[in-house]
Amino acid sequence: MRIRFLLLLLGCWLAVQAQAATVMVFGDSLSAGYGLRPGEGWVSLLARDLGPKHRVINASQSGETSAGGLTRLPAALAQHKPDVVVLALGGNDGLRGLPLDALRSNLASMVALVRQQHARPLLAGIELPPNYGQRYTRDFAAVYTGLARQQKVPLVPSLVAGFGANAALFQSDGIHPVAAAQPLIVKLVEPRLRPLL
């Protein structure tokens, strides 16, 4: 009887372990927590929400472009061996007015690299400030929606959706959300992430 009980406990433990996942967030300063205290950024809040069963790695780097991310991604995948990768890059490409064809190509290559490592990608976009012109901002957003549709990748259309026009939720640079906005980002990302876990 005791052996049967121990075997049942072991089976339950193995089932829980099989459901655990490693999530790697691979982004720029919006995900790295620029201007925030440790633990205030949305990635840290997401890790708390997901709980100890899942491991969350923040491999984001302030100032990163999609080209820089593409160069850095293979080593990050090899080091952390994630099950899910949140690709949250491209904002710096947009702010610098870099060619959108290059952004699209870099993101597509990163999706392919993630899948080659048998991980599941989640794409996260960003809204550009309106002073970049209606056409460029529209075409920039279309990079994410088009790639998600073409590659069948789950998409968070924008990390600042719903509050991007609220200046009170941004730091003085008008680009990086304040601590009070970080839970709003989690609410945008987590529903798209959970099915991948």
C-alpha cells in the first residue's frame, strides 16, 4: 500500500515537471526595465504571475535593434534552452527610421531560429510615436501583423496597447513606461503566452 502511494506521488511530481516551461524574453529596453528599479519591470512581474513552476529568463538588452538581436539570439538559445521565446524587438529600428524590409527579414529569421531549437515563438510589437508620420507608423505596425499571419506566430500587437497615448504612464523621455504601467504590459502579454506553456 505504501509503495503504491509513493508511486502515485512520483507520478504526480513527474507530471508537474513535464508541464514546467522555460520562457525567455528577448527584447530591448522596454523589456530590460530601463529606468525602473529591480523587480519593477514587466518581465519580473510576469515571472511572479507564472509562479515557480516556470522559469523566466530576461535576455533583453537596452538599445538592441533587430539586427543586433539576430546576431545575439543563437548564443542566448544555446545558453538558456527555452521552451518559449517572447521576441520583443524592433522598437529601436523604428525610432531610428531603419528600413522596414530589414526589420521584417530579421524578425522572420529569429522566428526560424527559435523553431529550429524546438521552442515556441511569441511576437510582441510596439507602437511608434505619431511624429514619425502616419505612413511609416502604419507600415511599421504591419510588419508584425503580417509576419504573425504569414508565419502563424501568436502576436501581441503592441506592448503599450491601450495606454500609449497616456503621457502620465511614461518616463520623461516619452518612450519608456513607468512602473505603474508595467502590470498593464503583463496583462497584454500573459494571455498570449499561457497557451504556449
